[in-house]
Amino acid sequence: MAQSTSDGQGRWWATQPEFWREVFDHLGAGVAVLDSSDRIIAVNPAAEELLDRTASAMSGQNFHDLLHRHADDATLPDQPCRLLTALTRHIRAREVDRFLGGDGYLTPVIWFSDTVTRNGEVLGMTVLFTGDATDREAADDLAAHVTALADLTDRLALVAEIATALAQTLDTEEALARLGRLLVPRLADWVAIDLRTDEGIQRVAVIGPEGRDAEQEAWRGPLPALDQHSRSSLVRVLHGGEPVLMGPGDIAPPPDSPLAAVQTGFLQALGATSAVIVPLGTVRRVTGALTLARTDAARPFDAAEVSLIGDIGRRVGLAIDNTLRFGRQRQIAEAMQRNLLTALPQPGRLRLAARYQPAPVGSQVGGDWYDAFLLRDGATALVIGDVIGHDLAAAAGMAQLHGMLRALAWDRTGPPSAIIDRLDQAVPVITKVPLATAILARIEGPDEGPWQLRWTNAGHPPPLLVTPDGRAEYLEQGQGLLLGTGLSDVSRPDATVPLPPRSTLLFYTDGLIEVPGTDLDTGMGRLRRHAAALACHPLDEFCDHVLARMPPGTADDIALLAVRIPATSDDRGASRHGVEEPVTLLPGHRLW
């Protein structure tokens, strides 16, 4: 087959499904593809001709039962049948044998079997066979060619699996863990990954056989600085040199620098007999080095594997560079959000608490925010919002909306809907945020109570009101359009509700209720149940426990804003005598 060239074009065709379809259809030898139960799922035209059977007639049949026969035309016994052993144990094998043709005659064949795997899972088998069973040398040549083809296919499949695995995460540690699971023990016994960082060279990952965790951890950490004059393999690779293949003689010589000493000690401690070191990244930008080691002297790396590992190193380097860039952006976005989440006021006897939980590592930070501040007329403003998007731009857009909404709410004493409508008109001017959700609410009432909530909801999940007797309701009134729709001529509604003494009002963003694999109603029902059970807990404990009890798995930020309504003077007296005041909710409210 064509060899890889320096520009990577030498094997581009080998990654195309059409190419493998052509190989399958026009191969001179018969090929049968079996599933994990040894049923035939595909045969090529050569197999149809050789066996005098159509593909449709063979499809779904057990390969051994259909074709394998003694000279007396009886089905071969299960033991010691070499073909059946190969199929059931999923091992490579070859044999000169007989297959039963559709014409009822036994056809002499040479067959060769091999497993089909993906991510370590056996999916089935391939059986390749030819009708010339008289030439043992031809059988050996066929087996050698098939082995070479299988090896190439395995290597191409490995590169594809690595590319897919690395593309599915933006977390550096997770990317390295996935890489380790693919390389060990499939291609190497040990793998070490070194990265160039602002602090120097770091050995960020060491992956080895199961049960050797302590050794893996011991070799991780900072490495000595690069020595410009060292000729060690690792130093040359980190400086942008070509991949290096090392045998026992290359591992043994005394090191010529502190970094080389660490690498030599590492390889010798593992008992490495063969190693390959390749750069991570491109020639223009080397982000680190990848070291693969084997401890079996009978299985040294060869030149073809060096080329394969070099290709893997380029892909891994680019993937890790992307994760590091993302990590830096994520840190900036998270810091921006935390700095914008100002300290909460404690207006009179009302008590406020808030929490912000960034998205898990590996997920992008979004534009969630909360706010609370006193207005000129004495009311307390409450805000919860979420900018659509999950990146630094979303965090910046959140900052713009946050500041503008504060200014508008302070400047105008109208109802919340009028302020949100005004904000919506300003969105295309002050920010490039495509869409956002928000709730603007006012808690109104004298310091001794009673209090009421007046709010408008621009497409955000509804607030949750929890009464001290353990009932909870979602406040679904006041729903209006999201911010940024461009439909500024549609006014949003306001809603009001009395706030019972000692009740808790909870605003939250959708990261709290949206869990992959479940619907929104399930998440909302779960939040209602947990919040109701926590109704009498102190406010800070209420917030902490709500976060802790919601299931993990969300890939979004979470913002919470909670308000505890104080007891009235009459209610405090009733509580001291052990009498609970009945709580009345507005008719038509949704009780869960």
C-alpha cells in the first residue's frame, strides 16, 4: 500500500468509506464478515462465486454450521474444530480446510480469521478464504498479506478513535485520560505526556498497566529545565526535533542533563526495552512530547509504528492546545462573572442569599447572573438572568445587560415590565447578545409587613415560592417574550402575589433543573420537592442543600437568589406559642 508522505496525503484515500467498499467488492479472495454471534452479515462477490451461494442465502446464517464440513460431508464436531475455536475465542487463526458449496460439493480452501474491534469491544470476525488449498507457500503469503492489511486497518482505526475521543472534550485532563485508555495496552505498555507551560516542562500524565497507580503518580509533576546543549532524545523532541525510536542501547547510556536523567530513570524503572518519543503539535508549535514504552523485548516498536505515533502526536498536540486555550478563556469568563455578582443588601428584616456555581470543568461558562439592590422608592429589586450562549462573549454580554438593567431600574420607578421593555429596546444598541432571559421583581411593603412580590418574566424559568408548612408553587404568571427578539411593540405583563410570613422565594437559572437525559418537568418537580423539604432551614443552608440535592450532570452554570420573608409581629407571637398561621396562596396558582 502507499506510504505516508510528509504532507500527509499518501494515505488520504485509505480513510474514505468508498475505498474500503471497492477493496471489499473487488478483492480476489472471499471475505465473510460475522457479528459477535458468528452470524454472517456480509460477504463479497468472490465469496459468492467460490461457494456457489448468494449473499442473501448466506446472510444471517451461522458461518460454521453453514459451511464447515468433514470430508464425509458431516458438520465438523465442535471440538477440536480450529475454525470454531477461532470464532468463539475471537483469535487469529488460519488453516487449509474444506467449505461446503451451494452445489453440495466440498471446496478446498485456505482460510484466515481475525477479530473486528472498536474501543476494545469485540464486534465480530472477518474470515478471508481462497480456493487454492494446494500451495502451502501461497497460504503463508496470503496470511502475511492479510495480517499486514489487518495491522494497517487497526492503526487507521486507532487514529480515528483518538481523533474522535479528543474532539469530544475541552477538558485537558479528560482528554489525556481518554488518550491513555486508547494507547495502553493497545499500542504501548506505558505512556508519558510532557507539556511546555509558562512554569516550565510538566509531566502531566503517566499511564501504565492496571494496578500500578502509585508508580504512575510518582512520575508526574514538574521536570527539570531544558538544557540547550543536551543531546538526549526527549530534549531534541521538545525543541522540535523528529520522532525518535529507542532500543535497549539507546535507553542505557548515561544522561547528559537533569531532564535526560529523569527520562532515563523513568524508562529504566519501567523496564522499557523499546520506546518512541514524538513531538506534540506541529513543527511551528511544539506543545510537548509523547513517550510510549514497551517492556516486552520480543515486541519492539518498528518504523511503521513510529510514523503512526508521530501522526498521533500531531493530533494530540493540537487537541491539547485547544483545551488549554479553552481553559484560559473559561477562567477569564468565570472571573468576570464572579466579579460582577455584587454583594447582596440586607434590606430591613428581609434576608437574602445567593449562590453561583460555574459549569463543570470541560463545559463552557455561560452568562448566568443574579442581582439585588434597593430602589429609590424603598422597594427591593431582585434580578435573575441568563444570556444565551456559553463562552466569553456570553459573559461579556451578561455584564452589559447587568449594568444597563441596574441603571434603568434605579432611574425609573415604573412597574418591572416597563423597565424590561425599555431594556429590550436597548439590547441591539448596547450589546451583540442574540437572546437573553430575565426576571425583574420588586418586593414591596413596610418593614413590619405584609409584603408582596411584583414581577415580570422575560422567558425565564418561573420563581418558586415555598411556604413554611412545606408547600411549594411555581409563580408562572407574568410570562413574556425573551430579550432580543426584536418584537419591541409587544408589551410584557406584570404579576403580583402576596408573600406569606416566613416563606422563601427562590429564583434560579436553568442549569439547576436541566439535566441531560431528563425532561424539564422532571427537573422542576425534583426542585419543588427538595425546596419544600427544606422550607424551615436557615436561608444559607436552604441554598446549599438545594444545590447539593440536585443531581450532577448539568453542563451549565447555576445561579440562585433566595429571599426569606420575615414573620410579622403577630406571626412571631403565634410561633412562640407553637401555633402556625395558615398560609393562603392565590387561587389558580400551580401547586406541586
